[in-house]
Amino acid sequence: MTTYPPQAPGQGADFLNIMAQLGNVYTHSFQSSAQELWMSSTRIVQEHAARAIVNAAQDCMAALARNAVEIQQRSFADIVGAHQQALTQMGSAFTKAVMAGATPQPYTHLFAPA
């Protein structure tokens, strides 16, 4: 069995102080690392969230623009179709009016003695 030489009361206290100082050094290092990790992680999350919001807004605007173009094209096609239908009806009415005016009318009553 090994026996250690007895230590004076001051030597044990010095060892505890040294250990406490070493613990403080590591504590400051760990705190600094943890704070840096927390801050950098927060910054990364903020950057990705901002990027996601911007991308979502841009995608939404692009989808709204495509939707507006599609509806505008359909609306224009509907207006053109209605215009063609109106012209067809007007042409038909004009043709009927001309044809009705071209049929022989009994104008003999104009030449009859009064």
C-alpha cells in the first residue's frame, strides 16, 4: 500500500483554487462557444426564413401573373367570339332587310285615279 506524504493545509487549498481557475477557463470557453453557436444558428434560421418568405412571395406573384394572363386571354377570346356573333346577326338582319325590300311590291295603287 502506498502512502502519500501529508500535505500542509495551504497546499490543498491552492490545488482547489487552481482547479477552480481551470474550471472558470473552461466555463468561459464553453459559454463563448455556446453563445457563438446560438447566435450563428439564429442568424442561419433568420436568413432561411427570410429567403423562404421572399421566394414564396415571388412564386405567388408569378402564379398571380400567369393566372391574370390566362383569364385575360380567355376573356379576349370570349369578346372576339361575341363580336363575331353580333356581326353575324347584324349581317343576317341586313340581308333579310335587303331581301325584303327587293321583293316586288304592289305599287299599282299609286297609279290608280283618285
